[in-house]
Amino acid sequence: MKTIMLACAGGMSSSLLVTRMKKAMVKRNLEFNIFATGADVIPDEYRKTHPEVILIGPQVSYMLAKVKPEVDVPIAVIDSKSYGLMDGEKVLDQALAMM
């Protein structure tokens, strides 16, 4: 099963987004493992879970340059508007486009 990792400052706000992404996934008859974590542990979680893509919250966008060399999968910042609205459909679209 393919995995999508979301990361934010503490993993809390992205947990709500994960819930909404899972609803969008079910509606589309797709199946992924989607989870949230804190941005400070992205490299460790990457090594443990081997996600296909990593999306990070806009509030930790500064981490992108630091983390990118440590992972070998597409990584991007979640669109600010989609993140602010907790739009699971749009963030799922972003992840699918990266795969």
C-alpha cells in the first residue's frame, strides 16, 4: 500500500487534514496509508515508513531545504489556502500529482 506523510510543527493540525484526506480517498475509492507527524522527525519517519510522498505544512516551509536532501521521494509544501481550509480533496490531489 502506498503511503503519504504529512508533517507540521507538532503533527496536530495535519492530523485533522489527514482525517479529511481519508474521507476524500474513500469517496474516490482509493486506498492509501496517510499519516501525520511532526516536522522535526521527518527523516526518522521517512526511514521507518518509506512514504511515496511527503507534504509539509506551510508553517514549517523553512524545513523543506533542510529535509529535501535527507529523503529520496517527492517533498513539497502544502498549498497555504488548502491547508488553511483543511481541504482534504485538494491536498490529496497535490499528493497524487506528486506520485
